[in-house]
Amino acid sequence: MRFDWDENKNQLNIEKHKADFNDAIQLFNNNLLVIPDERFNYRELRFIGYGYVNGRLMNVIYTERLPNIIRIISFRKANSREKRLYEKIIKN
């Protein structure tokens, strides 16, 4: 599996969220909880993934491009609402 992202967006993400897209790759090697991102009509299928990196629950937004290419759109620490959602889903 290959990973892709906009490097300018990654730099902005590091400044704003202190989270590097390079670290998001770890999520895909672990147990990643994935749900479809249906918040808006993005004109592409997007997914929201939750998983742990360095002991912190993280949120990654991504899309799949061509076979075996994951394009990372956003990566940040999960907020309290997302943590509750994650815990609720994994309990079931």
C-alpha cells in the first residue's frame, strides 16, 4: 500500500494540529476503525479512521486512489465527541 498527500497541506497540519501525515501511516498498520465520511458531497468516497498513535486516539480522513494508494486529507487528535463515538463502536 502506498500513501500520498499534499505536502503543503501537511505542513499546515503540523503547524495547526502538531500531527504529521507521515505518522498517520501507523494507523493503517494497526486496528483502524473506519466509517464512511458522509458529512458532505465530496464527489469522491472519503473515510474517517480512528486509531492510536503513540498512545493518543487520532482521527484521519482519507480517500482511496487507484489500487493500493491512500490519499491522506487530514490527520489530528480525536476530540471528545469522537472519543465517545469510538468507545461506543468498539464496545459493540
